[in-house]
Amino acid sequence: MRFTRLTAAAGVLVLAMTSAACGGNDTGSTGEGQGFPAGSTMQRLVEAHKIRVGTKFDQPGFGLEGPGGLPKGFDVEIAKIIAKKLGIPYYAIEYTETPSTIREQVLQQGKVDMVVATYTINDKRKEVVDFAGPYYVAGQTLMVKSDNTDVTGPDSFKDGTKKVCSVTNSTPAANIEKYLKNKAKQLELFDSYDKCVEALKAGKIDAVTTDNVILTGFVATNPDQFALVGSAFTEEPYGIGVKKGDKDFRNFINDTLEEAFHDGSYMKAWKVTAGKYDPNDPLIPEIDRY
Ligand code: GLU
């Protein structure tokens, strides 16, 4: 994965914007959103004055349902940046809870306009949806109870007895399989990560596996209960899922992301969400305009 570094000037702008921030990109009216080609998704959304976004509701730092039912997190802020560029204010975004297993489905069925949901770009998924981005690169790791010393990395599951939990149709669920001797006995799959977290608390499993940034959110919001073990053993570039074949919309989102990487809004979005749990500022990935 190729990355670029933010320039010093952009960094100064980020700090200025962050200290002035009162939470998120909550700009009401923007004056943007004009002049899109007739028939494009952008024009349709501008005319509708709303955008439908699929995101997670169970992942602290990226997409977590807040009081009043609206999700909060880095993915939500990324969605707001894209909506703002269309002239659509944050309060006109309609969120649909979109667990990993239905991300392709909601796009194929036109139930949402885009999916921003810790969504790894890969070739299999690209057969049925398209991706803008990446806008962040995570890596898979493991979370255990803080007093666990038996699990030290994915190789710990080669004993054929220890149990690991992940989510249906997620890349971590597929990636962990090669470390398991007895998949039926060792791999527990749920439709959301919070259910894995409950199973870990209850001692029904030995570890939860998914992307490091998602697990960091669970460690931070369950003080003293959990710990991350080992280092990342995959690369998970997060993209924004759009309907297959909508190249104009993908280009528009890619342009918007590149602008956000450099005007401070990307880093501001990070600092008020996942950055509260993860002290490492993200490296800026290179957009893949495939
Ligand atoms: N990034 C991985 C994926 O897209 C895991 C996180 C998730 O399930 O959302 O499958």
C-alpha cells in the first residue's frame, strides 16, 4: 500500500481547525453541490437534498449508535465530508445500519447511495460493487481478555482447541481460517462485533479477531477488560462502496477524499472520533483510481 505524508502546512491547518472544532463536520449550509452532469448520481442527490448512507452501529470510533439513534464515528464523519461537497447538510443524511454481511446487498438493491463501514476493498467484492478510496488502511489483529496469556497471535489457534469470534462475510473471518485446525469447533461467527465482545466477556470464546482500529475502540470503551495481542497480520484498505459501474460517483468521491486529505477536514474527522482512542495519526493512503 502506498501512502503520502501530510505537508507541514496542512498539519498547521489541521491543528487550527481541530482546536476550533466543536465536534464533526456539522456545517449546515455549504453553497457547494452545483454543476454536476445531468443524469449523474451527484445531480440526483443534490436534487433530492439527501443522501442515504450505510454504516456500522456497533463499532466505537468508526460507527457507533449514539443517543437519539444517530451513529457517530470516523466513517460517519467521512460520509459528512462527501455529503457536504454535494451541498447536503449533515442533518439530511439518512443512515442505515449495515453490518458486514449485507454491505454488497444494500448497494446492489439500491437501498443506500454509499456504504462507509470499515469496508475492505478487495477483488472478490469488486465483482459486485465498486469502491472509492482507500481513505484508511487498517490491519487484522486479535483481542483477548486482559488476563489471557494463552493467545499471542494467530498461530495460537493452530492447537485446534482455542475459539475465536468474528463477523459473517468479513475479511477477518476468512483470513483467520488458515490458522484453524477445526473450523467448525473453533470459529464462532455473529452478524455484529458487539456480539463477539459479549461472548468474550462471558468466557465463551478466547479471542475476537477483526481490524486493529475496531478492536482498539472496544478496548478503550471497556476499560481494563480487554487487550490487543500481536501485531497486524493483514492489510485492510477501507473503501467507500458504491453501486457497480458508477464511475462518475466514484471519481467524485475520490476527488472529495483527496481534497479532504489536504484541507484538514480528514484529520479533523479522525481527531474527534477514532483518534480519541488511537494515538497514531493515520498515514494518508494513495487513492486507487482503478
Ligand atoms: N474491514 C473488514 C471487512 O471489511 C473487517 C471489518 C468489518 O467487518 O467491517 O470485512
